[in-house]
Amino acid sequence: MFVGAPAYASSGTNTCTGPGNAGATCIWIDADYGSEQADFFGTNSNFTSFDCDIFTNCLPDGTWNDEASSGYNDGGGSFNAILWQNASFKGFDECMKVQVATANTKDFANFGFNDEASSNSWYAVGSSQSCSHTD
């Protein structure tokens, strides 16, 4: 489930930690939490379902598919987030620990994941999850 319209965040500002975002995985079009932001709640199998064509930076198909350059997992304190390279939770996966910001989550290009995210899911803190990359 996607709640709320994508919000603008100036470069370097992580607005995912604010009120109303508890339990969200947030992604930004640019590195360092820059440009447009989308907040995802729940599990989403295909980011092409989420329109962002009102923003000029959202290319080429006008959706949030393959747009993320940075991310943050608020996770409500209980869940780690997984961003998947392909729809339906397939391909390379980036696991983001709850409420942890690193150089890699601020710039997905650091590990070859820039503009690659297509779906998201969750796993409970303390449970086991095999990930391609973890931050």
C-alpha cells in the first residue's frame, strides 16, 4: 500500500524520520535524499503501480519503477526493509536495517543499485534473511 503523494525533499534532508512515516520505506530520485520522495507502507510487488509523472525527474515511464537513488527505512522500529531489483520480489535485493543511514543508503550507486528498485518487502528485526547487499 502506498500512502500519500510523493513529497519533495531538498538534498541532504531525510524527511522519512518525521511524524507520519513510522513504518515507511522511503526512496528518493536523487542521491543524498534529494529531489522527489516516495513513502511506501506495506509490501509492494511492482513500483510501476505508483505514478509519479507529475515530476519532471521521474523518467522514463512516469512511475517509481527504477527511480530510487537513495533510501531510508523507518520500519516502525520492528522491520527491516528489502528493495528488490525486479517486480515480484526478484533479482538483486538491498536490505536496509531499520532506522540506519549509511553512505550506501544515501547513494545506491556506491554498490551498483542506482535506479534499480522495482518492489519492496519486509522482514522482522532479529529474524534471518539472506540478502544480496545489507546496510
